[in-house]
Amino acid sequence: MEFRTTFSGPNISAKLTYESEVLSLGSCFANMLGERLSKGKFKVLANPFGIIYNPLSLLKLLSGCLLGQPLDLKGVLNHESRFFHYQLHSSFSADSSEVLQQQFLEQSKQVAEQLIRCSHIFFTWGTSHVYALKDTGSVVANCHKQPAALFARHLLGLDEMEAAFREFQGLLLQINPNVRMVVTVSPVRHIKDGIPENQLSKSILRVFSHQLQTSYRFVDYFPSYEWMMDDLRDYRFYKNDMIHPSEVAEEYIWSQFLDSFMDPSVRSRYEKVRKLQRAMAHKPFFPEGEAHQRFLDKLRVQMEEMQPQLDFSSEIAVIQAMKLG
């Protein structure tokens, strides 16, 4: 008797290698992917403008980066002596609008350079519920705790999301024709909108993802939402807030990601990297003892053998400091 429903992940043809350049964008699930890839020594940039939940804001922001557009200063606001922008996450702020603009231009240039050379872009759509400023009609990426009376809420339409994606990919493919894009729907629940409304929002994002997958040869779909909702399917796989996937759930979805995006040889190297990092985190009973010193020497040699392709310079420096200590 089966007590859960399972399914196989997609067989992605454009696998990740240690030569890949990755950009991971969207909800906090995009951060999780970026962090895990980074720990595995992959070259990755994750959410350089902070978490952005809706596809429209994210895609327009990326198009602006490719076009070299500055921030629209009409979107700048001063809140509690810090300057923010309605098209950026609250983690992106400054002491003045001028400094905010300069920080954005520097980050925008970095993002544009990453877009030019990246092999894979991972998009994690969070919600299709958006808020628009009533006085301008402009959809915002973040409300920055401003009064609700300033905004009107609505659902994004498939046409406007597809138009934003079409503009972005048209710009990108002119300079990076071999890029692969992977879209997924975030398994994080947006229940502040209401549970029925969250399901409606996710359904629209899933249809949008399907449209992209079937319309563009360079787009793949990764079913993280389906693994959470139809495979794990239990509140014990959520954190205490009942919104975010637990560490166990993240680990399970991550294992599916590894199956889909890494060939055995690449995955073997990734597992070796993680094994070395876990060994380094080991807390010895006798750090000054001869056995632990030999253990550190062995770790250092194994890390040096994986250089220069993989950068272990920071870990090796820590080992040297531990030995000196």
C-alpha cells in the first residue's frame, strides 16, 4: 500500500557544470537555491536586488539593467530616515536618494554583466497578486510598509506577464543566445492574501510558467511547488509559521534539483565539496591534539587538489589559522 504520491522530476538537457554561471531570482526560494549552489562552489548570483515576488516587477527590472536605465526617482521614498525604492526590496536602501541611485547603478551593471555571461537563469515566481500606486498606476515590487490607502491590489494578467518576459528575452538573446532559463512556482504560501486567493495566485503563475515552457525552446519548468503540495503534502514539512518549507522539505526538493540538473560526475564533485565542508565544521574534543592536526592537514590537501577550478582559499585560510591557534 502506498501512503503518498510521488512523481519523477524533469530530465533537463542543459545540465549544470562547474563552468556554469548561474543567476537565481525571485522569491526567498530563489535565495535557497542560490545559497546551496554557492556552498557547493558553483558560480552563482542570487537576488542582487533582494527578494522580488511578482514576475512583472522582476522582469521589468532585468530589462532595465540590460538597457542601462537608472532608477525612476519618482519611486524613491524616505521612510524612517532611510531611502527606499518601490521597485526594490527593503534590504536595498541608503542614506540619501543620490546614494541609493549610485548603489543601484553599480548593482545594475553587475547584473547586466552576469546576464551577458550566465548559462542558467532560475526564476522563482512567488505571487501574481500585486499592488499598484493609485496616483501613478505603477505596480510596485515592495510596499515598504506604506499606508494601504496608497495602493490598489489586483491580479496580474497572463498577457502582461508574457509581454514583460518577451521584452526581456528579446533583449537578452541578442547578447546571450545560448542562455537557458528555468521557471518554478515558489512553494512558500502567501496566505496573507487569503488561502483561496493564494491558490488562485499560484494557479496563474503555474499557467504562466506552462506558457513560457511551451512557447520558448530555452525555458524549462522545475516543479518545486508540486513536490511541496502533492508529494510531501503535510504540515510537518512546514516551519512553525506554516508558510515556509521546513529544512527537511527544502532538503527533499533540493535532492530533486540535484537529480534534474547534475550529471553523476558533477554531483559526485558537489558531494565531495559538501563532505569537506561538513568535515571542517566538526568540533574536536582535543583541537591541539596530533590526531586533529593530521585531520586538518588531510582536509587542506584535499581542498588544494580541487583548486584552482574550485576556490577553497577561504577554507584553507581558516585551517591555517586553526593550526596556528
